[in-house]
Amino acid sequence: MKIKVIIAVFFLYGALASARDRVSDIEFYGYKGIDIEALRKALPVHAGDKYFAETDQQIRRAVKRATGHEPTYVGAVCCDEQGDNVLFIGLAGGSSKSFAYNPEPKGMLQLSAKIMALDRQLQAAVEAAVRKGGDGAQEDDSNGYALFKDPAAHTMQLAMRDYALQHQDELLRVLKSSSDSEQRAIAANALGYAQQSPEQIAALVWAIRDSDETVRNNATRALAVLASSSAEVVKQIPVEPIIAMIHSGVWTDRNKASMLLSAMTDARDPKLLEQLKTQALDALIEMATWRYASHAFFAKIILARIAGVPEERLIQAATGPAQAILDELNH
């Protein structure tokens, strides 16, 4: 079953700017071996509190005092239904592992002014569609590239597609060689709209280990969209770096790795599901038990498939309580 992606919060470059400065909830990951409830009480901010610019640093100091280790990530992700932030805190517990990055490129290659302007226009159109609400942010990935239902965003995405089809070599060179992480991030996004090819997929797989968080985010999301459209694409994506990524201390890595794995498990390949069960279960369970549904969704999909939940019940399981899936997993 192909899952239609409905974007509620974030799209290409992570979270949208916050509509309000309030913390609606606090979620953790990487916490194996750490007393989460004791840590929660030790934090200087709690659900319902205001969120200020200095809040992140206050949290970092509190986590270091309570656990003896710096947090791997502290960040507010916008937004819940009321426009408030969900605060994510990554911890250096037993379910967090280092994620090796590629060497930073040293080249001076630059994208054209045309694609830079097109990218800005696309981001503005996507953000407007998300903020507008309704069904405009529904996304069709069936062609192997993202298309919003919103007319303005849809038009800009098709323009990105046209550019990528004509300039794939430029995008490949910049993604692999440019020392400018913004250039690489835009190239990774645009490459997802290019002609599907082994070269395209290999370049995006390489970029999921980029040293820059946004480049990794864009490359992994592009692969997830490609994988959701074609079983042949899935065969070209090695699962080992994605499993490593889902244990990363960085929230966007885990978020996009779960999106990609949900697409890769669509065919329910027994070998892949067993590999995820033995190598990624702790990270997936942490994510599946996050209380905000859209953040937990993809991890629930993966766990439900590992547990053998039939496809016709998959969406019901993924939008219901995580404990129901965990119970099936333990049977």
C-alpha cells in the first residue's frame, strides 16, 4: 500500500517558523538507560511554558547536570494544531549512536541564479500552503517527486522538475563537490525532481551522510519520495546507512530516516523487516511512542509491518495508540 504523505508541519528544510512561543510538549529520544521522568522534572521548561531564545541553552545545561552528558540535540519543531512548539531533546543514551559523515567538500562550484531563485519561490509557496491549512498540503509522490495539491506550490514544483530534467549534471556536481552547504542542500532537493536514474539515486544515497543537517534532510526526503514510487528504487538503496541514521542524535536524521524506511518496507521484504527488528527496534519504539501523531507516524508504520499487521489495518494502527502495535510486536 502506498501511503499518501500529508504534510502538517515540515517539508524540505525542516520545521517552519513558529507561529507561537509556547511549548506544547517535550519529547525525548536516545534515552536507553536514562531515567526520563527524573530528567523531565529537572528541566527548566515544561509543557505549557513559554519558549524563548535562551531556552535551548538552559535545557542543555540542565541535561548535562542531570545525565553527565551534553544532549545530542535540542530543538523546537513547529507546530501542533494550536501553533505551539513540540520540543525534542536527543540524549546520549544506549539507543543513540554516532552517525559518520562524509568529508566536507572543498570545491567552489555554484548553482545558477535561476535555480537559487526558483528554490526560494518554491519554499515560500510550500510554507504558504502549509500555513493555509485544508487539503492544499496533501502531497502526491506517485511520480517519484513531490507534488502538492495547492495550485501555487504545485506550479513551482513542476518548474523545479523542468529545471532538474535539463540540469541534472549541474545538480550532481554541486551536491558532491561544493563547499557551500546551502548550495548542496538546494541541489539535493532539486535532484529529487530529476530524471530517475542510478546516478541520481547514488548521489542522494551519498548525500545522506553529508556533514550538514539540511543536506541530509533534503537528500533523505528525496529518496523517500523516490522509494515510495518504485520498488526498483528501493533495491538501489542500501539499508545499512539508513539504520545508522535512525540511531543518530540529530532529530531531523531520525525523522527522515523513518520516512524513508516506511517507503522501503512497503513490499514487506522479510529480510529487511528482520534486519530492522534486530538492529533498529529501540530507536523505532522511542519514535513510535512520541505523543504528537505526525511525528510518530512513520515509526508506527514500520513497527506495524514488523509485527505483521495487515496493510488494510496499517493506517488505523499508525494513527492509534503505540501500545497496540507494541502488543502485536510482542506476540
